[in-house]
Amino acid sequence: MKRILPAIVLSQFFCTSLWIAVNAIMPAIGKQFQLDPGYIVHLTSAVQFGFITGTLLFAILGVADRFSPSLVFFVSALIAGCINLVIVVPGLGTTGLLSCRFLTGFFLAGIYPVGMKIAADHYRQGLGKSLGFLVGALVLGTSFPHFLKAISHDLPWRYLVYTTSALSLLGGLAMWLLVPDGPDRQAAQPFRFDAFWKGFANKNFRAAALGYFGHMWELYAFWVFVPVMLTAYQQRHPAASLNISLLSFIIIAAGGVACVLSGLLSGSFGVKRTATGALLISCICCLTSPLMLFIPSPAALIIFLFIWGMAVIADSPMFSTLVAQNAPASAKGSSLTIVNCIGFATTIISIQLINAWRNEANEQYIYLLLAIGPIAGLTALLRNKD
């Protein structure tokens, strides 16, 4: 039993390195495919759209509830890793590149929410703590390509693709071989078209889901635009000499530590209160961003982004815990998956909105738009008194 959580965490970390791997090597890929610098947003949205499509289909079909979650995780990790490798094929073209990112996102639907389902089946008690470690692994996996880029800038970009695909295969194998089905997993359920929607009849489930949606509005947009924020600052303050790749890794990876801390704090303060506190801090960061993004002190900027990077994700395992705790036992996997699906749909809107509206004149103020999500999430949580 002691090996279960480390195995889940390691598998999640390895496999989610596929998520925004291309973002970390976008300049090199841009030269290879002759892409506009703003194309990174479309590649990110392709992954998100693929994930949304995958989670919707997985939820409707009840894949994580009808089949062994560990097997679903392994198969998804294997396919996603192979699709990621196609990026290095000569003559792929921009359409092929977008298709690869879409399909990678599609099979990530069998990794991230299914990993949470596996953890929920093994850890009924202390689920917040367990998911804190699990989401922390997602954050580290997401930020890892920035670290690889920072330490291997002299190596061809294809090596990062090879590395992340290999990690995905190893992560899938570890989950399949080391993590059996959990004691709380119910026997395979018969197919019901509406099973994934049952949780929304519960007001506590709805409040948790709405909080998660608000959190997601901000999260991925922040992650995508962290390098953009740092680059904009560097252009205004050339003397700062920022290592943008390394700082992007540190700022995003700090959220992994925050997830673990929030999981530990939830044991003392409660899951809902911990989620509310993190979402509030994150909201304050959104609202104060115009004052901080071009502050003359590089140290002050980095500290601000570091705090924001921790707060923006610390509530994620708490919301997943609340969703899992209030989901119908027979449709826990599908409930987690459909909430992920809707949550990630909001990320496309916020990312594309900021990308379309951002320009040199408003780049100091544009991230105020991210506050919309935390404000909506806090409203849902505070209205629900249970």
C-alpha cells in the first residue's frame, strides 16, 4: 500500500510532461515550421481542445468506471507518447503539427482524470492530501520541459520530444505494473448515457465544479503567458537579463510544492476552506498584476510571479477532492472526467481572449481578465454554506 501513492505520483509526473512540451521548444519549432511567434497559443489550444474532446467521450462512455483505470491509463500513455513522437517526422507541416497536439491532448484524457480516479479508489481517507501530491506531479510534469530546455539549450529540439515520449511510456508502465485497482472501485457498471451528469444534481458537487471552472479560467492562461510576461519585462528592462526558460520552470514548478502544502493544510483547515483561501490569493494576484508586471525591481517581479504561481494551482487538488467526495460512487470516474472537460473548455476561451486582445499598449493590464474566473469561483463557494 505504501508504494501506491508514489507510483501514481511518478506516473502522473512522467506522462503529463507531454502536456505543453512543445511550448518549451517553440522558437526552434517555429523556425522549423516557419511559424509566427503567436502560433504557440494555437498549439496550446489544440492540446486543450483534444483533452476536452477526449474527456467528453471518456465521460459519456464511462471508460474509467467500466474498465480497469490502470489499464486505461497505460494504453492512453502509450498512444499519447507515440503520437508525440510524430512531431519529429520530416515534412509534417503545420496541419500535422496541430493534429498531433490535438491527439496528444485527446489521450491525456485517459491520464490526468483517470489518475485522480485511481487515487480516489485507493485513498478515501486523506484524499485531499493524496490529490495534493498527484496534482503537484501534474504541475512538475507541465513545467519540466522548460527545465529541460534551460539545461539543454545546445541540443536539438527533437531530444526533448524523444525524452517526453519515453517518460510517457515509463509512466504508463509504472501505473499498469505497480498500481492495482483500488479497494473502493466498484464493479464494472452497465453503460448509461447520462451517468456522467448525475453529480450535478448535488448542490455541493455543483459548487465544487463551479469553483473548479473559475480556477481553470485563470490557471492555464497564466501558465501559457508566464514566458510572455517575462519576455515583455525583459524588453522594457534590458538590464534585468532574465533567464526566461529557467524562471518559467521555477514559477510554474512552485505550484507543485503549493499543491502538496494545500493537501497537508486541508487536514487541519478543511478542504473547502483551503480551496477558498488559495483562490482568494490568486484573485488578488490577478487584480494587482498591473502594479507588479513592470515594477522596476526584477526581484519584486519574480517574487510576485512565484507567489502567483503557487496560489494559481494550490486550490486544484482541493476542488478535485470536493468533486470526488460529492460524486455518485458508481460514476466517480465519469464525474471527475466531465468536470475536467468543462474546466479545460474554459481555458481555451481565456487563452484565446488574452492572445487576441493583448498588445503593447495593454500588456500591463490585460491579465486583469484572469480575475473573472476566481471571482466567479469564490462566489459559488461562498454561496454554498454546506
